[in-house]
Amino acid sequence: MLKIAVAGARGRMGSRIASLSAEYEGVILAGALEQKGHPDTGRDISALLGLAGPSVLITDDIGTALSGADVLIDFTHPASTLSNLKACARNGKSMVIGTTGFNPGEMEEIRKLFSTPAISCVMAANMSMGVNLLLKVVRDMARALEGEYDVEIIEAHHRHKKDAPSGTALRLAQSVAEGFGRNLDDIAVYARKGLVGERSRHEIGIQAIRAGDIVGEHTVMFGGLGERIEVTHKASSRDTFARGALRAAMWLQGRKPGLYDMQDVLGLK
């Protein structure tokens, strides 16, 4: 039996993860974490979401949320996720991280935590099976087409998304750069304005759109002379990410300590 806790349990992603957990045999919702001062603190999340499972009170204390859980699933924001990761490491709890927007300093802290890993953790910018297949596909395409085709990545998300470009767009760009055999930092171009000059042969353009309630759309365009290849993933529901996170949590059972991603979970490496 896998007991999960959900951070940001009343948020858009957290509430879907908590709700969908009831559909998975052998998975029990055992903890619900929210930020301090949240109006639902102390209320039963099972009742709020109409779940038939046991009563689970929403707490703003990470220790309480983790006390009855095996794994924490976190789609909140970088500062709180990093704090929760440290708490999981102290308490020997596994973790699934879907949060994006970490700055270089925060990523360095995460790498240090896993230099001598105490827990197992899946961390991915996107939990969907389709996007993770896309990561592999565009790497192979870039390897075959490098030098002959220009690459542009366009992503679109809802108006509430705080980071840009999306973590998924950055991972797609990284996969293309790996296919090129180049360092992404040396060839990434984020949007364009003004007299930017002729496009270089190896740059990867990354553009972000924010509008309405778009769940998530990503297109990788390979533009050649006389033809264009476009590979697109469109998410119509957050449930695809929630289900991926639950799949990752189940995959972690019995896994040795270390930092993994969805490519590991799906056996794509």
C-alpha cells in the first residue's frame, strides 16, 4: 500500500492529484499540505473533494503532512518545493517534483542534496507520457537534421503561469541541444525584438505565449529550405500531469535513493 501526501493540496494540480489518487488501487491519500494562512487549513480534504476515503485534514506543517505518508507529490513553487525536499530528506520520505521555474542557485542546492542521496525522487518539468516521448523524438530528429534545419520552440500556457519559458520548453530545447551535441546556454535565444540580425545556423529559438486557460501546448519546429517539420503536444486537461505524477510515485516504491526523471519512469533511457 502506497501512502501519498500532496503539497499545495487545494491548488489546481494538487486537488487533481488528490482526487485522482482514489482511482488507483493500492494508493491512499494520507497527507495534505497547504501554505500557512490558507483558509482551508484544518478542514478535511476528502470531504472537500467528495472522496470516499478516510478523513485527511489539511495542514500547514510539513512534518504533520509527512507523518503518515511514504511519498510527497509537489507541484507548488520553487522556494516551498526546495524546503519540502529538505524535509523529505530529513524524514526519509520519497518525493515527486513537478514544480518548474527553479533558478540556478536552487538547482545547485538540489544537486548538492543528491550528491549523497538519502531518498528517492522523481523530478520532471512535465509528467505526461506524450511529452516525455516527444523529448526522445526531438533529440533523434536534431541529431539527424543538425546544420540543415533551423529549430524554434513555441509554448503556450494559461495566464496564471508564473515562469517563462515553461520548464517543458526548456527540456525540449535541452533535448535538441543534446541532439546537436552543443551546450544549450551557448545557442538558446529567448524571444526576439528589434534589429537582431540574421539568424545563426545553430541557435534554438524559444518563444512563450500566455493567454486564457491554455493547459499547455508545445511545438518544436524544424525549418528547412522548402519544407518544415512540426511536432506538437497539446494537453487538454491537467489530469495527464496528475496521472503521470501518481505513476511516478508508484514507480518509486522500493527504488534505491537517487534523483530520477520521467524518462526513467517510462523506461525511455
